[in-house]
Amino acid sequence: MNVLGIETSCDETSVGLVDETGNVLANVIATQVDIHARYGGIVPEIASRQHVLDIRPVCEQAISDAGIDWGDIDVIAATHGPGLAGSLIVGLNFAKGLAAALDVPLVGVNHMDGHVYAAWADPGGRGGDRSGETGLKPFQRDVGVKPIMCLVVSGGHTELVLLEDHGKFRLLGETRDDAAGEAFDKVARVLGLRYPGGPEIQRVAEGAPETEPFPRAWMRGTDEFSFSGLKTAVINRARKLGVYPRNSPGDEVDPGVVAGMARAFQDSVVDVLVTKTVAAAIREGCAGIVLAGGVAANRQLRETLVARSPVPVAVPPVAMCTDNGAMIAMSGLVNFRNGRLDDWDLDVIPNLRIGSTAAP
Ligand code: KG4
Ligand code: ZN
């Protein structure tokens, strides 16, 4: 059995394929990052239009990479939320058209479930890249899932979620303001770095000398997070050190100052995320931890969590942390196995919550 997964919730058009045991057969990603970089963030209408242009060639490439024919697809899975409405509509309707044409079932996938299930897909299958993979056994050898603590950190979400059984999520806490990735992106902008900010902050922070630390927002007694105070602290220090605001975009700033601030910012975010995730995993008696979402690509976050966790940590390879179709195919396979098929009236839900199939 082959499951095709379609992801268009944000600024990546991606189609992936997994087989019935979760081997990744293909994972093609057309990123729009360069198109949006000139605006310093995602422009929703441009994103939707680019998905329209890219979805068919990306899908054809995935099928060709997997070495299969259209007739070998047994299930079509597509992200139907959360995300940008216009972007989601492109992928979901393409999925409906394909499912109708091939006469196969349609399965809607929650994008956040998809991020978590990236840790179960086996990227060594055929289409994937194994670099950076650690921890828990791949899906096909790990059906008896015990409670697993999932930290899902992306551009739009920062959530601690308990995976109680396959496909069964319980949201324990989330950010009260900015998402972790959003904080990386906003702070990068203040420091004069390119969009998306996460990889840029990681790059300049590496090897930077230790500077005065930024505060940590612990939100004690809760599983919640807050990053807006940290963002304000960065802005205040950047003003004091003459890094922000710049009079014109080309203004030179001291790269040493920027690197030191990037490092102190990254240290603060990673410390809070790791400390709270490990504490929650111990409290809930978890058998393991899954780190997922675009920010899980961050090297320091990955390494610190692995070093500080008393239980095994699964982190998908970098290419499967940011938005991709293989993770949607994997999550679609789990939904299909749980009998969660959808009808033609499946709608996009831009504010869909993890652990839910309906609008809040
Ligand atoms: O999951 P994702 O691809 O898209 C959303 O669903 O939001 O996550 C994108 C986010 C962006 O905020 C980006 O800056 C962040 O992930 N990100 C990183 C790194 N790579 C991507 N943040 C920190 N370090 C990285 N290496
Ligand atoms: Zn995402």
C-alpha cells in the first residue's frame, strides 16, 4: 500500500510518498523561501498562487522519484489545517481531484500531527535522507506506543503535546504569545538577518563568544511558554548597542555584536524549551520524547534535548522537520489505519488544533 501526502499549508509545496510500513519512497519540496524573503515574511496571496503553479510538477516528480505509477497510489492524504486558508485550499482541492480520478480514499491530516509523525517515517526507505536521525525506533517496529511527550515548535506553534496512543494527542500547553519560530524570525529581523530567521540565527550564533544572558520566561507551574518578553529584551539591547533600528537597510552593524546577541537569544529559547519538555516527560511517565516542527532543525535544540533527556529522544532528520509531504503521508497512514477517512465535503480549517478534527 502506498500513501501520497500533500502539504501546502504555508510556503512549501510538497508531495511525499510512504509505503504501508512507513518507508519514505519520495519527498519532493518546492520552497518559496526566496520569493517571500524580499518581503521579510510570507505574503499569503503570493503563497497561494505559487502553490497553484508548483503542485502538479511536484506531484509528478514525487511519483517518478518513488518509481511507481499513478495506479499504485492507494490513499491520498492532505493537510487541511492549521495554516493559511488560500494555501490549504490549493493542496486540499488537488488532493480531492486526484482521489476522485484514481478512485481512492481521501484522508485529511492535521499539519501538527504530521510534524510529530515525521519521527515515525523511515527516511532510509528510498526517497529520504537519514542524516541527523536519532532515538526511537521507526514506526514499523514501534506499534505499541507508550505515552510520548512531543514538543512541536514551528513558525506558528509552540506546543507540548502528549501522544497517548497512535493518532491520539492531548494538548498540555502552548505559547501565550509568539511561537518559537516566530521569535527566531522576528529577532533575526531586528538583528538585520535574512528571513527565515531560524537558520540565520543558528549560523551566526555558532562560535560566538558568550555574552550577557537574556532572561528566561519559565511560566512556572504550567506547560505554557512565552517568548514576547525575550523579544522585547532583544530589541531593548539592540537599541542600546546601536544595532536597531538601522537608518537604511544597507547600514553596516558590528557582526560580533549581532553574533553575541544571536547566541544569547538562542541559549534562552533552547534552555526553556528543553527544561520544560524534560520536566513534563518525567511528570507524565513518558517512554520517550519527540522533537518536531521547523525549529527542531535547530542543532543546539536537538543536541541539548538529547543530552538532557533521561528517556530516548526522536528527532526527524532536518529535511523532515520543516514542512514536507512525507510527514503528511505518514500521518495519513496512521489516520487511515484508525479508520479516519474523509468525505468530499472536507474543508480547510486554518485554526485547526492538535488532537482535533474540527474547527474550535
Ligand atoms: O514547520 P515549519 O517549516 O513551518 C511552519 O509550520 O511554521 O517551521 C518554520 C519555522 C520558521 O520560523 C523558521 O525560522 C524555523 O522554523 N526554523 C528554525 C531553523 N530552521 C527553521 N529555527 C531555528 N533554527 C533552525 N535551524
Ligand atoms: Zn509546519
